[in-house]
Amino acid sequence: MVTLEDRFSAILDRAEKTHSLSREDIATLLRAEGEQSQALFQKADDVRKRHLGNGVHLRAIIEFSNNCIKNCLYCGLRRDNRKLTRYRMTVDEIFSAAFNASREGFKTIVLQAGEDPYYKPEVIADLVRRMKSCSDVAVTLSLGDLTKDAYQKMRLAGADRYLLKFETSEPLLFGRLRPGTNLTGRLKQLSLLKELGYQVGSGNITGLPGQSLESVAEDILLLRELEVEMAGIGPFIPHQQTPLRNSLPGDLYLNLKVLAVTRLLLPLTHLPATTATAAVHPSGRRLALKAGANVVMPDLTPLPYRSYYDIYPGRAGIQVSNSYSWWNEELEQIERSIAGGYGHGAIHTSPDQQF
């Protein structure tokens, strides 16, 4: 007779060998506890090491505006948060922060902001062009939903990647959490970005109010269907200035399992140890790096702006761990190292371009 332990082991082995599972099998892995969960983490770590090596890509993130026209129920930057001190960095401030990060050793600069129409596409394009001409870096943009013309201008200026999370694959939940938007529209944007030649990153939130385990399994399948170059997976953290302030937070343990299963199904996709994991647990990012993650995104936003990018609570206590040298020492403790090169997506590039 086949035991539950035998079935779990068979699913885990199949995931490692075929990188393909049904929604039901994914849900089985996500229910893992105790020794089974440790076996899941170990298998994901093995797959990460086999396909991507021990290098961890450091991507410096500069959050240059916390203004946002959207009103997402889970986000501290939402339009209706009247208690948030809003800011916008000047173009020169953004460039200076990016240039300093590149001099420190970072090979990828991530420019992120709320959905803020103040910054015209031409301005961002000029900034990207300036960054690429002065520094040997890859540039990732995370600016929300824009027009095709805007995406194209920034891509032609040299932007390499675009990060646009779908947050949840469940259409009704998506619409409820992101008023005035729909999942179909978000997926069309991701498709458009690919057509324009961007390396595309997306991702999801685990533990959202009203989210089932089967829904999370569908999130993983959607990431696989999209063939994303990077997938950011973080736990839900309730913010006091949002309608979800009284909701239960997402579980770090579940988030790690989602990360691990994603690694099994997407062996070449870059998976960050997200800042949100560090916000809910002091060792969150280290645990994520042992469960399949191979990217860290230190916050290089200048002070005092950094504390105002209050997308979720708990970020202030982790700002010490942002320097290139700090991460070099931290990674050595878990027998990892800083990866060389730009960390371009491994899915659609040749081996000599990946790292």
C-alpha cells in the first residue's frame, strides 16, 4: 500500500526530474510539515545549486518615489494613505544613488516607485541612458502599469528588465485587492513587455486574506506558464493604514515552501530572498537562500527617503544589511558568494550571457 510519505516523496522526485506538477501535487508539497518540509527545502536548494551555482546576485534597489495613483488594499503606498509623508527624488539624486551603488560593486540597479505619472517616460529614458553610459550595470525598472510607448522608450534607452507582479492568479481576489484593475489587464502588460524585449519579472504574495492553498498553487503554475526571468515571492504583511490592517499576516513558513516549489518547477528563474521575509523574521532572507533563492535586493535608497517607502511595516529594522561588503561576509557564513556578472535571465539567454 502506498503511504502518504511515499506519495510525497514520489511527487518531490517527479518535481526535481520533470519540473512539472499538477495543482493538486503542488498543494500536497505546500502542506508539508516537519521532515517533509525540510526535504522540500533541501531538494530546492539542490536544484538551485545544480542549475545556477552558489553565486547570489546582489541587485541594488532605489525607491525614488512613494507617490501612487493606485489604491491597492494591501499596500502602504496606496493613494488614500493620508498619513504617509510623500517624497519624490530628483533625477540627479536618483542618478547619484545609482552611480554610488555601481561604484560599490552592484551590477544591477533596480529603479522602483509607486505608480507616479510625475516622471514622464522621456525623463526615465534619459536617466537610464545616462546610467548606462556612466556605469557598467544592468537596469531593472519597476514602475507599474504604463503605456506601450512608455515601455518602448525606456527599453530603447537601454533598460534591460521590468518587474511587474501579478500578486495573485485568482481573478476575483485580484480585482478585490486592486480596485479598478483586473488580472487579464496585468497579464497583457506582462506579454507586452516580453514583446518589447524586456527580461520580465513578476511574482505573488502568499497569505493574502481570502487566498486558498489551491490559489497559491495556481500562482506557481502561472509563474511557470509566463516563463518569468525573475519571480518575487513574499508574505502578506498587514499595514495599519490600509483596509486590511486587521488581517492575519502571511506565514513565513508557507512562503518558504512556495519559494521551494517554485524553484523545483522553474530551475533557471532568478528567485529573490525578498525583503518581506526579513521583515517578518530576523533570519528570513537567510532561510530563503536555503530554500531555493539566489538573489538579494539590498535597499540603496538614500536617507531620509528610505524610511518613507512604507509599503509594509517592519522594513526599518533591516536597513543595516544593505552594503555590498556586509553581504559578502553574510554569504560566506552560509557557504555562498556574490555572483559575478549582471545576472541576466537564464531562461532565454545562452550560458555565456547568464552570469
